[in-house]
Amino acid sequence: MTIEYQDSNARMSQVAIHNATVYLAGQVPSDTRADMRGQTEQVLSRIDELLAQAGTSKQHLLSAQVWVTDMAEFGQMNEAWEAWVVPGRPPVRAALEAKLARPEWKVEIMVVAALPEA
């Protein structure tokens, strides 16, 4: 059994790859001055980067988990999500309201994707 870890520190890895499946850690925004849509766009951009680094893309998403701090802003997150997700290929998804690790974060997203067949 081979498991590859990428962007790791003592606590966690940002990417784990096993059996042609890519698992990303929850991704959060870097610029917390942005509104919910802006923070979501930042997170989705980071997800694109990590998926590319692992050898896949959002076209191969299997699942997503989304946490938002305020359901009143849920629509803004969905606007960014729907502009980003590949038409006709939306992953299974769960979204819920939660208190995140830092109060300035409005959204955190974690995805799982398949590696494309060689």
C-alpha cells in the first residue's frame, strides 16, 4: 500500500494520495478582509492549485464538504461555487454552518478527487 503525502508539517498534510484518489485538507482563505464570496473564491483557487499539484483537477471531483460561519451568507458562497464547479460534473456535497478555527474565516472547503486515468 502506497500513500503519498504533500505539503506536510508536523500536524497535517494538505494533500494525501491513495489508490488513485486525492484527499485535500480543509482549505481556508488567505485574505480575511474579503466578503464570503471573495473568501470562497480564494479557497477554490487554492483547491485548484493543490489538485493540479496532485495531478488532477476539479473536473474529477468526487465529494466536497463546505463549512460556513453564517448561513445568511450561504448564497454568496454558492455563487462562487457555482461559477467554479465544472458544469455537468458537480461532486456530491454537504454544507453546514460551523464555528471555524479562526473567527475571521468565513468558509472552509475540503474535497476529494479522482486521479484521471492514464
